[in-house]
Amino acid sequence: MTAAPRFPFSAVVGHDDLRLALLLNAVHPAIGGVLVRGEKGTAKSTVVRALASLLPPLDVITGCRFGCAPQAADPQCPDGPHGSEAAQRPAQLVELPVGATEDRLIGSLDLERALTEGVRAFQPGLLAAAHRGVLYVDEVNLLHDHLVDLLLDAAAMGRAHVEREGVSVSHAASFLLVGTMNPEEGELRPQLLDRFGLTVHVAASRDVATRTEVVRRRLAFEADPAGFAARWADADAELAERIAAARARVGSVDLPDAELRRISALCASFDVDGMRADLVLARTATAHAAWRGAEAVAEEDVEAAARLALPHRRRRDPFDEPGIDEDQLQQALSEAAEHADDGDDEPPEGPDDGGQPPEGPEGPTGPDGGADGSEERSDDRAPAERPPAAPALAFQARLLEVPGLGDGAPGRRSRSRARSGRTTRASTVEGHGIHLAATLAAAAPHQVARGRSGSGLVLRGDDLRRAIREGREGNLVLFAVDASGSMAARERMSAVSGAVLSLLRDAYQRRDKVGVVTFRGDSAELALPPTSSVDIAAARMRRLCTGGRTPLADGLLRVHRVVQTERMRDPQRRALVVLLTDGKATVPLDSGLTGRIRTQRAVDDALRSAGLLADAGVASVVVDCENGPVRLGLAGRLGAALAGPCLRLEELSADNVAGVVRAVRDERPRAA
């Protein structure tokens, strides 16, 4: 069966950085792959898939399922010892689906042969198929954490190790890792981000002529894929020949000490972690020199490499904007030139900001009541709006988790039944995958009665046992932030913003979805609908303005509506509400009330709204933001109504408590 023609690489319009990054990796696969970031509909996947046809063909040993080269066969290959017969095949582009299982990625025991022939046989996975080729992960930021861990191990060691179900196998798995992602759907774990040698940001062109040509070529390809590919075949063949020539030349390209010092100075200037960036820069610069036909690396090669290898490594925090500032790059190149010229091995001083976001002003403009002077003003007398306060320093947040056992998407927050993780027991009715030992134990006593005569087991349907595994899930963490006038004092709102940013960083690390509801003035607002892009939530929090009265009841009702909507969209993902407030409700649901009746009704409405969340089984945590010598304890009453704990701001830090404390009580919420 003939494969459908792919869009030709040479026919891609624009995306110069992406094309260069892919070509350099084709020339020098040791660079470590490419991460392609960009908005939806920018042809990221199209360009990556087109690369496979340009790669030089591979010499492989006939019959080897692991793609061993005849001249350098893997001595530990499960299909060895090998014969001498060899063949040639195209380089493979293997796609790893986001929903792939662990068995599909690394391989597993061949159950059919194990149960029928009584032998332990290994069934290779996608890592074996990708050896000496390209492993492509679309939407790599959505890849399950346990698959990310396996992928990291294989990418780092160049080998895949399988230790499971009585099978112990190790085979070569050296591949070019290419991933695409839409940052709006969430960021990558830092460990995986650093494994990509190069990164490229792709955006749709705003030039009318370019957009017109893109549409023209795409429509021509859809109308006649084979004919369109044939028209660009010569251009692709020329590119393939140039890749092969550059790959043959790259080993002889000289890297002078001056350029090596330039590379080290650049990495020191950008304050990148570890030494991987230096190595990637050196390999990329060498590949770039080979690509342009030079015999030695020059400054232009180092600059081109820096634009591709440093942007994702200069992020000091998950919420830092990706990319590289052109002025900072030119300054770093200028400083590095001095080291290249004079041979000074001392690393240069880094930029003043050290890669950290600049600190904001000490506080908002306008009246300043001192340390605590204006902090306790009543809501009715507070200014209508105050500009955002600079967040306090972030900290390592303590673990807040939902009680019980869930079935949500893989993550790192709450306990869940999972497709991967620790196997706790076997079951006849539920579970994920076959529990081999329990299945064999159930069938073994009946072999004589069933007339077994060969080496294989005689199995029946009621012998099968499934594995019950326990792992961790990601939750919907919904922040409800009181932005009213009573919270608007400079020091208090700064502490609250710092706490929320710390919790958002924790949510990023635990693979949660997050949403933000704010309430101030007369109503509540869904400031950020639930999303996997935690950095967008952080940006919204940094722009949060404060002031006005406290519509606490309306804020809790808005949270309830958001949770109910998300339950319909994703029934398996459990919610955790984090309410940050001092508890001073001043706006009732009935806006016609006045005086003391209005204040009392506002409190009663808030408690009833909290009861709705508790009755719906929503796990909640109240963060008490009240301070000062006199405390009213209103947040504690909210915590009781929500059937959840009430923590103080300082108790959110993992450094200030001993051990990990569950955020939600184990008792069930009260009945309606």
C-alpha cells in the first residue's frame, strides 16, 4: 500500500527559523531535537512531517525489529545475534499519540505467546521503531506524566530499559525528538523542556502576500497531492543531497577556541542552568557551519545557534515569558566578543536583572496609610479602584489535595485510580490492563482438570484478573480572590498576590487546570475561565485591581456555576476551590437592603452560598487574609460552612509547616 504524499518541505512558505532548526538537527542529530511552540493553525505539524522525506536512508540488518546498523549492531539487541544480511530503508518518522499507553511506548511482554506457548517474548514499542529516526510528539505539553518520565530516560541515555512482568530487556533508542505545542493549552515540565536542544516560536504571518501564497499552495496540494509533490520533488531532492553532504562534513568542521569561549560567555551571560546549553550551542554552531559549507565555526554560526538554543533555557520561572530579547542578545554577543578576542576565560557578568522579572514599585500610587493605617477602612469608604500591588516573593506551596480517590486526568495532586502507577491489587471486574501474576495463579490449579498437555496454559475467561493501580491526578484548582477595598491595603494585597502566584506555580508543577474568579464592587467576575495555561492565570493576577465593596455571596455563587459547568465538560476532573478573603461580606444578593440589615444579610447570603458548594461535594480551602491586632474570625465561619479548613496566609508555605498536611478534611460534606 502506497503512503499518501506529504506536503513537500520545500513548498513551506515562511517559518525560516523552524526550517533551519529541523535541518540542523538532520545534519547533526546529537543536537537534541526541536520544540515547536505556536498558536493553532500555523502548519507546525505539516512542516515536521515533511522532514522525514529529506533524511538519508538507513542501512539496517535484515529481520532486526530494532533497526540495528550492520556496521555497529547493538550487542544487547533482543533480536541478536544478527546475521550478515543487510538492507536499506527510509528513515522512520514515528508519531507518539498523546493518549498512548506505557506498553505502546516502551514495549511489553507478548501476552499471546506467553499464554499459548509458555515463552517470554518481547513486543517492541514506539521507541524501538524510532531508533535512528524521528520521534514526533504532537501536543507534547499534554503528554501524560508517566510517558514523559519514560521519554526523558530514553532521550538521556539513548537506550530503553524494560523491567516488567518477568521481562528484562534493554535496546538502543537514539532518536531525534521533535515536539509541537500550543502554549495556550499549558506549558511543558521543565525537565522535558530542557531536553529539547532547540526551540522555535511559530506565528502566522501578518503579511497579506505571504498569507495568500500559503492558502494558494495548500489548496493546490489538496486538489492534487501527487501532482503537487511531483512539482516540488527536485527541490526536496536537492535539500536531501545538501543534508547528506553536510552530515558527512560535520565531523571535520573545526571549532576554534575563540568560538568556544564565545559560546561559554554567552551561556554565562544568560545565566542558564547546567552545561547542556553550552554543548547544544557548540553542536548547533558546528552543524550551521557544515550546512553553509564552511570548514570552521565562525561568529555568525554561534549567533544563529544562540537564537535557537537559548530562548527556552533563559526562563528562570514557569511564568517568565519565553523568547529572547534582541537587545540582551546583542549586548551578550558584544561582551562575548571580548572573550573570543583576548582569550579571557573568566565568565562575564550577567545582566543586572539576572534573568529575573524586575521588581515592581513598592506600592500603588495614591494615598498611603502607612503600615496599617488605611488597611481596616470599611468597604463603603474604600476607593473605587486601586492599581495592582506588586506581588510579594513567591514560596514553595504546601500540598493541597482533594480527599478520596478520583478518576481524573494524570497529574501530581490528588490520589486516583490510574492506568499507570503503583499496582495495589487484582480484580475480576475492574482495572486497567491484565494482572499477569494473578491471572496465572487463578488458572494454575485447574490445568490438570482442563487436560493441559503442552507447555502453554489453558485459560478461561473467568481466570483473567485486572490490575488496580493507584496514581495521582490533576485537579481543577479554582481560585476565588477577594479584591474588595478591605483587601486593598498595600502589604496585604501584595501578600495575597504572592500567595496566589505560589499556588499557581504549584498547580503548574502538578499538571492542574486553573481558573480565577474575582469579586469586588457589586458583582463577581470570571477573570480566567478554566485553562491548562497557568502562565496566563499568573498574568491576570499581576494585573488585578482592587477596591470597592465585598460581594462575597455573588463570588461563591459564580464559583458554584463554574464548577457545575466544568463537571459537565469533564466529569472525571475533581475541583478544589481556594478562597482567599478576610470574610468581610458587605453586599447581599438583594441589592435593595440598607444599613445593618444589609450587612447581616450579606453575611447570611455568603454562608448559604458556601453551603451550596459543600452540598455539591466540592472540596474547598479558605485562606484567611485578615490581619491586625483585632480579628473577627469571619473566614473561619466560611471554612465551617464549606466543610473545609481555614488556613492563614503564612500556613500556605511548605517551609513553615512540618510535613504535608491535607488541605481538606476527610469527613464528607454535610448533607442538604
